[in-house]
Amino acid sequence: MRTVFLSSAALAALLAAQPAVAQQAAQATTGTEAQDSGEIVVTAAKRSENLQSVPISVSAIGGDALSKSRITSVDSLVNKVANLQLTSTVGDNTPIFALRGVSMSDFSLNQSSPVATYYDEVYKGNFAFLGIALYDIERVEVLRGPQGTLYGKNTTGGAVNLISRDAKLGETSGYFNAGYGNYNRVDLNGAVNVPLGEKAALRIAGTYAKADGWFKNVNPGFPDLASTDEWGLRGTLKLEPSDRVKITLRASHSFQNPQNYGIYAQPEAVNRPGLGQFQIASNVRDKRRAVTTSVALTVNYDVSDTLAVTSITSYDKGSLFFKEDTDGITARNLEVPYFDRASQFAQDLRLTSNTGGPFDFILGAYFNREKVYNQTTLEVFNGTDANEDGVINAQDCADALPVACKVRNQFDQVKKSFALYTDLKYKLTDALTVRGGLRYTHDDGEQTGFSSDALGVDDSFVANLIPLSNLRFKQNNLSGKIGLDYKLASGDLLYASVSRGYRAPSFNAQAFFTPTELGVAKAEQVTAFEAGAKTQFWDRRITLNMAAFYYTYKNQQFINVNPADASQQLLNIPKSELYGAEAELTVRPSDTFTFHGGLGLLSTKIKEGIVSGVNVSGNRLSNAPSLTFNASFDWTVVQGGFGAFSVHPEVAYQSSQFFENINIPRLRQESYALFGGHIDWNSNDGRYSLSA
């Protein structure tokens, strides 16, 4: 919400030196689109296809639409996609996505979301790899449901694909955007594309944003929280040594160093006496720091006119540190520094056919090795003098453990995943196609050197609470998908499928006080039944895509805090049930007006589960509002020799939701709506634009 609050209020002056095709005022807001036909081309199924021909529930949003709406963080995608939610307890640009109620109820930095995030087909599992990515973007694709037969990583919830603009051969072009907004927000971003001879090209893109914090800190001498301070840089080198070989090398780096988010602590009478809604009394000066570096090599080789080999080799490393002022007041009751350092190597190799005949296939192999170092500290009542001698030291911790202590755990974690996957399709008739796929996954995880110590406020050793421990898991899984799609004489598509997704076991990173907190959560499994329709009317001026689904959700992983002793365990909810539907509507009655709307309906129920001795059967799952809605329109009001003026209002709505599975009323987010929009002027040649 805070990202949208800042973005919606910003005044942006967009000075563009880009070709006119990228700055059309009336351009539709989804995908890579041909203006005359309204067709959207996506690669959701690992082939370039018209969105209306892909039998998957997928939403696509074009990069120009994101830029004009001032969406600079992946966190704000929830306002554009039905049944997509997130929690951002780790901070901006590190979202924990939830799709159709499948979510991760854990804030630990060693975990990976059940909704996979990809940057240019490279899986980013750990929070330390995410960083700044939503700049110079071609499009974003959000795929709902289990993804395993097409993608590198097996997931239970779905996938969010961020696809950057590629380098273009034989073209010299570029653009530059500058913006200024309230809270002294400054936005700069741009890109330049240059040819390197006839068979190579280089594209350099960058972004920078800085803003004061909007969460007013009334503690004298301490900074306001929830500021913005970030930059990112990406280079893309494209080589085409022959008609059959295409090589793309991408390298990126991002850096974030803002004041951290603030905690709106409740209940107000105890935790926020005398403070207004946008005020905090924080005594933490530490800035949030996130650094990412990524290199990826993509090679496409056409073995023949009907067979292609794709290889994606990638390396990522990153680090993430932030200190959370959890109590949100001057007293040092609870403050939590988090630190995560991670690296990963991944290799995806696949063989894709495109025969034009009845049978086509994708065969692939995937390997990922992720290494994580995690350290978390609970600073518990560090302003308390247990001995009342005027000095807070290690003896206070020893006498009042855990009060006046820093309780710090740390460990190393290595996870390796190997998979073989296949996706097949066969045309039974010109109208009827059967599709299927299988995936075999082997996961191997090891958590080593886990220990937890009680320290004095001066970091001196007081006691060992959890001795050095090692844990390990091995898991094999076979999952798959089968479906039918039927193309009507009108060209509309009907489809139905059954698929199964899998998420590997996980280690608990929140064990602090006793060895009993250590453990391995079981693997998750989602079985999804889905049916949908992709339709167009009125000479393709109206597009209506719909899908309905029913899920059985087994062993959802979640972190449980025991209110009796504050111990935390990573557990599983044995069984849940989810069902619902989405509808997305686009109406283009003319070249000057386009309407977009999305509706998501969702019902979730825990069928079996005990949490802290409480039977949660019948409760709703977390991060699962029953209704989401978004709508916007793009209207070119007037156009002449002076250029074109257009208006772009938008609204996004979410009904109430819980953030935990016991469904405690005070931990319920009430329903809310967000309103925003922008007014644009574009020159007739498309080289200049101004947006407010």
C-alpha cells in the first residue's frame, strides 16, 4: 500500500527519445501488442504464442503500461492482477506472492515462495536475489496454478515472469525518463541500444529512485522511516552469428539503502500511546541494505526448422540486511536485525519442437544449487536493567534471560534441486488438442552449523541455548499435468486441465530457545482442477478470458509462534480446500479508448489442522481475500497538431483477509480500495511525453 501511496501522488515528467511505437498514447496495457489487431504475444508456454491460444490462466502487462502507471516495484503488481496478493514483511522489492490462496506463511530469509519469481527465465528463489528489476521491462506474465512441466522450478502456486527489453540488432535508439514527486521523490530511468556491427547489439538500462520517508518519526534526532534509496543497472549483449544461433548475455546489479519500513504496532493503547496514524517513535537508525548481482547466458540453437535447443546458465549472489523496530516505540522492547547472504547456480536445458503437425513436445532438464547464510537476532527488552545498578550489561541477561538479552541464531543452508520435465501436445482433430506433461524432481537440503546463543547488550557471550546442530532432507517427487483444449469455429478457446504442483521441504530459521524448535517441514502438494475460456467478440474489440478452479492443498508450510513461551516451529497444515474463479475483460471500441478490468473470486477453508493446540478446521487461509477487483481505462481525450492528451484512471479493491491461520480478529486486514491515475501528453512523433 505504501508503494502505491507514493507512486500515485508522484508528478513525473517523462522526456522520451524512444521510437513512436513505444509511446503511443492509446497503446493497450497488456503484453506485446499489435495495435491494429489487439493480439498479445506471450512466452508463458515457452513458445511465442498469441495469449488467446495459450490454454493457461495467465495475465500479461506491458512494460509501457507499468511505466506510465508509475509502477516501479513488483509489489504493486497485485493492483493489476486478479487473485494475486503479497506480503512484504521483508521490505520493498522482496514480495512474498500468493496466488489463488497458495502462499508462504513464513517471514524467514532462508525460504522460497510457492509462487516462483523469474527474471528473464532465471528463477529467483531467495529474497537476496530479487532486488530492483522492474525497469526497461518488455512485459510481465503471471501464470496461475502449478507450474512444473514448462519451467525450471516446480511450484504449487504459480509463477511471475519479468521479461526485460532485449537488445535489437541494427538499431540505435534510447530513451530517458525523469520524475519528481512528493516526499522529494526523484525518479530517473532510461536505456540506450547500440549496434555492434551487423550481428551484435548492446543495450544498457538503468534506474534510480530516492524519496524521504513518509512514516514520521517523532523521536528527536532519528530519521523518518519507509524512505526510498535505490538504483539498478542492466546490460544485455545479443549476438546472432548465424541464422540458427542466438546468444544473449545479461548482467545486472542493484543496490537499496533506504530507511526501513515502520511498524504500526497494535493495540494502540499499549504500543502507540499518543501517536497518529502516520507517526512512529522509533529508536533504530540502521538502514535497510540489499545488494544483488546476476549474470545469465541464454543460447538458442535451431537444430532444424522444427527443432530448437535452449540453454540458460545463470549465477546469482546477493545480501540483505535490515533491522526491524518491531515494537514501534522508543523503548527497546523488541528489535530484530535480519541478515541473509546467498548465492545460486542454475542450469536449464530444453529441447523444443515446432513441427506444425499434430505432435509437439518440450523435453528439459534443470539443476539449481542454492547456498544461504542466515543470521537473526531477537533483541528482547535491551533497555531493561535487571539488577537496577544503573548499567545494562551481560549480567542482566544472565539474571533475566531472555530479558536484557540478544538471542542470536545462525546457520548455513545448501539446497540442490535436479529435475527432468516434459510437456507434450497432440492434435486429435483440427479443433481438439490433448496436452500432458510429467516432471521428476529430486531435492536435497542440508542445514549445518545451526546454533543459538544468548548475548549481552554488548554482544558478550552469556549462554548457549541451542548447541551446534545439523539437519538434512532428501525428497523425490513425480508430478504432472493433463488437459484438453477445444478451439471453436469462431477461434475462441475452451480448455480444462488437472495438474499437480510440489514444493520442497524447508528448514526452520526461527529456532532460538530450545532444540525442539529445530525441524524440517514436509513438502507441500497442490492438486489443481481448472477449466477456462478465452473469447473475443465484436471484431476482436472485446476480449473476455475466464477460468474456474478447485484445489486440494496438502501440508502447507507455515511458521507458528507459540503464545505460551514464544517458541517458533515450522509446521504443516495437513489439508485445505480452495476454489474460485477469475475473469479479465478488455474492451477497445476505438483506437482512442481502451478499458481493462479484472475480477477474482476465492474461497479457502482449512479441512484439517491444529495450531498451538487450537483446531483451525473451518478457518480461512492467510493472504486469501474472497474478492479482488481492478479496473482502468485509457482515453485519448483530444489529439491535434499540439499532440495528444489522454487520461488513465484506475482502481483496485481487495476484501478482508487474515495474515495467519488461527483467524484472530485483530490480525485481520479490513477491505480497502486504492484509487489512482495519470494524465499524459504525448507529442505527435512520440519522442516526448509528460505525465502527471
